[in-house]
Amino acid sequence: MIRTKRNVLSHTMTSQNNPSPESTKTWSGRFSEPVSELVKRYTASVFFDHRMAMQDIQGSLAHARMLARQGILSGEDLADIERGMAQIADEIARGAFQWNLDDEDVHLNIEKRLTALVGDAGKRLHTGRSRNDQVATDIRLWLREAIDLILNLIKAFQLSLLDVAEAHAATPMPGFTHLQVAQPVTFGHHLLAYFEMTRRDAERFADCRRRMNRLPLGAAALAGTSYPIDRESVAAELGFDDLCRNSLDAVSDRDFAIEFCAASALLMTHLSRLSEEIILWMSPRVGFIDLADRFCTGSSIMPQKKNPDVPELVRGKTGRVNGHLVALLTLMKGQPLAYNKDNQEDKEPLFDTADTVIDTLRIYADMIGGIQAKPGNMHAALAQGHATATDLADYLVKKGLPFRDAHEAVALAVRAAEERGIDFSCLGLDELRTALDKVPGAAERLAEDALAAISIEGSLRARAHIGGTAPDAVRAAIARARNELDAQKGA
């Protein structure tokens, strides 16, 4: 997938002030004067939609073969079209194709070149279709490929994530709420949260692909066509699962583009959350991880700096993708049926969204695999914030104390520790009994096993259920995740 901006083609884009008959607009017979150069540039889409060229050729060939099977196009014409399209595909692949601004878009550029190569057969290709259903088909073909690539890249990211999570299934770190130390978790368990997020992301992209994979070709401009076409055979050749069932909707629907951008915005939001954590974890004030140097930059003035530029950019590019989603929703909100020129504006945000997601996933899979955890710093951080206070409350409840009483008693113990300037975990058994004594029935329920229950290891080990942070539960979750990804190979 090639990133394309408006200025990339400026050196190869041609425009003729006095066009020859070959470059005259396909609809110019209706008009008494040529389109101005300013309007020509303002309305042209070939700057960006040329990236759908191979999909346009693919769709045109399927359409031509159907026309030939239906007796609408001769076998000789079909052979000429196939020969011409093969040459055009080769020219595009070699970068030798001349994109012409006068021909507005990718579709007319290819059709004009085809006509120049094979004559009247090229002019017959457009029988029974419109650029409206043609572009709707091309963009679905293009986006289907993009989604397939994204699904593979999500899987690569997940596998890297699982590798790091498995290596740290038993590495304790603080779990946070409100960015305050809450309870101990393991680093592996924390990373698995992002596996779950991207699992849902993959499901959304797959759902989007399923709904999108319906053929609009055959709807023509908006009402269908009077030619005896066979849409089912075209759908089968192009790999579509079904047909768009209403011609008006077929040419004007852009739900699939909006849905793709919505799925992309959610994926980028998840990666942005992880980026924020990586940035925090990498700060020397936290020091939980280090990133490989290849994902960081230095400072032009401060020689000691190692800046996490990649996660910062992911965090920033999330706003870009969110903006594209809003742009497409706004684009469609006031359009009457059927096709309108507004829809030309769907492609740049869609293309940029796909490019951004693809580039982000590619770099993130590599970056996650290169994370170097610092278990000592993670464990040391658990000595701040009274991380196992809830475990003592749970211990007292299991010994028969009502939870609200247990909560109050442990809060008093935490206050006692803070008054001494130490962490809750540093209090001995006698000190805990003294602190709990203000709540009737609390102190006498403490026994020697209480200290084991409120240790970091004891806290983690106690949460051994599915979805819990116990090391064995984390390893089991990783095994299930790997089995799930392996099963996708045969799906």
C-alpha cells in the first residue's frame, strides 16, 4: 500500500489547455465551453484516487467478461480489452503510466488509455455501468485488501504482546486507578488488557469487511441498467459474498467507509492508551521499562535525553484518525439519494486512515517486542501506596468481620502507617493489631497467616480465577490467546 499525497504526482500529471479529441471530456458534448483550469484542478480526484488503479482494472475486467458472456460484448472486443488492460497494469506497475488531469479520475484515465491502445473496444467497456457504481466497487475492493492487511498486522502485534506478557507473567507491578497505586498486578496481566482490546478491534474490522463485501456494480448511475447483465457472476469473480440489493443505496452508500474509520479510531485509541502508559513507564521518575533506541530520539540541546517519539506520535495521530471519522460522518449527513459529488471527498480521509493504522501497527509490533522491563523498579513501586490494603480487608472478611467494618479497620491501619511515614506493608503483626483495635472484633481476628495474605506474592496468588492477575491465571490466559490466534490460521 503506497502512501499518496496530492503533490506526489505533480511532476507526471499532464493537463492540456487545448485538448485533442482523445482528451476531451467524456461528457463534453453537453457543454458549450471547456472547464476552467481552476475548476478542473478543484474537481479532479486523480491526484489521490489513482491508488485504486489495480482495483479499477480488476473490476473492469470482471465487468467486460460478464458482458461477453451475456453477448453484449464480442469475444474479439473482450480479447482486446484484456490485452490493453494487461499493458496498462504493467505501465502503472513500472511508473510509466501518464496520469492526465483532464481525465479527472483514475477511471477515465484508464479508459482513455485503453481506448488509445485498442480502439473501439475500449469505448464499449463502459456499457451497462456508470462511474458511480464503478467507484463504489473499486473502493470496496481496495478497502477489503486494506482490512485483510490490518487484520494480519493486529495479529502480529498481539503475538509480540503475548511474548512480552509471557516473559513477565509473574513480574509484580502496581495496578492503578486514578493514577494512584491500587492493587498489585503482574506486568503480563497488564499487557493482556491490550490483547483483549485488540481482539475486539479485530472483530470490528472483520465485521466491517463482512458487511462491506457486497457488489455495487450493476447499479449503474442509480437505477440499474437495461442491459441483460449477470451481477452474480461478477460478484463471484471479484470475491464478493453478496450483491447490494438496491441500486440507489449501492451507489450512494458509504457506511462501510465510516464503519472502517470508526473501527480504526477505536484501534488507535487503544494504541494511544498504551502509548501513554509507555511514555509514563519510560520516564525516569517511574522507570518501569526502557524502549529500544531505534524507537527513540535525542535532544538537540540536552545530550542525556532519550525521547519516546514513536508512542508520542501514535498518541498524536489518534486525533488525526478521529478527525477523519468525524469528516466522513459530516460528509454524509446531508446528502439526498443518490450519488453526489460530495462523495469524492470520502477517499482522502479513508486512505489516510488506512495508511496511519497500517504504519502504526507495523511499528508497534516491533516496538512492543523490544520493550525491556525493569522488574526491580516495578516491585519497589509496590512499597509505596499501600497496595495490599484491600487484601487485609479481604482477610478480615474471610475471618467473619463484615466488609464495611473491615474496610474501616484497614483504613485506620493505613493512616497509622502514613503518620509514621512508612508503607502499610512495613507494619508488623502487633502494629497492625494496635491500629485495628479501634474497630470492635478486628484485631483479634488477625493471625500469623495475615502477613502472608498481604504480601505481594500472596495478593497475586489469591486472584487465580479466569481474568485474574495470578501468575498461573496469566499463563493460562496467554495459552488461550495463542490457541485462539493459531485457530485463525485455518479459518
